[in-house]
Amino acid sequence: MSDSIKDGCALRTFNVIDDFNSECLAIDVDFSLPAKRVILSLKQIIEWREKPKSIRCNNGPEYISQMLIDWTIQYKSKLPCYTLSQVSLTERFNRTVRQEWLELNLLEDIEQTQILATQWQWTYNNYCPDSAIGGVEPRLLLL
């Protein structure tokens, strides 16, 4: 996703969600999120969780780079693009991010924005029932 901080500088967010339980696994914020940074985020998620069978992404330049393709081959994961139904789930999540976090905050700088993203992610996972998964919080499906 894209937005901007108070001084007008554009920023990007890299949002990672689990298709199974709608849990937000990461929101990384920076001025630029090249493939190398995306790979670092995915490696951290894999260390925390487990390696996914597949990673779905849109066709953004950082996601179709040869570096990311090579990395997914090395980790024996598939890198398919979204199907239409998966796009709607992701867009719904991104709309929630925008309405419940980005639009409600005046973003001062990258550091403050990352802190707000992490706080929102924790609240979303632990206190926001999701109708797509039976009206429970995403973390409850892991128990």
C-alpha cells in the first residue's frame, strides 16, 4: 500500500496476511520496499511461523523480480499470483488497514508510522472479530 507522512514524502507498506485465518503476519513500513527487503520480511515470518507452501502476491515490481523468484525456488515455495477471490480478501484487508489505521493517524515519520502499524496489527489480530472466519479474532484459530 502507499500513503504519505506529514511532510508529503510517500511511504509504502508491505502487508502480509495468512489466507487461512486472516491473521496479519507483518506490516513493514518504509519509503521503499525493494525485493531484498520483502525477502528479509518473509524470512523473519518463516522463522517465527513455518515455511508456507505458497506465497501469493500481486504483480508489483518488487514481487515479480528475479531475486524474489530465485528466493522462493530456494525455499521450495510457489509464487503464484492472486486469483480473483484472493484479490478480494486482500483488498478487504487493505481497506481495513486504511480505514482503521492510516486515515486515523497523522503520520510524522517512518519510525512513528512503524510503531503505529505494529500496534494496529496486534489489535487487529487479537481484538477484531472477522466475519470471513466465523466472527472470531484471527489469533483464536491458532489455538
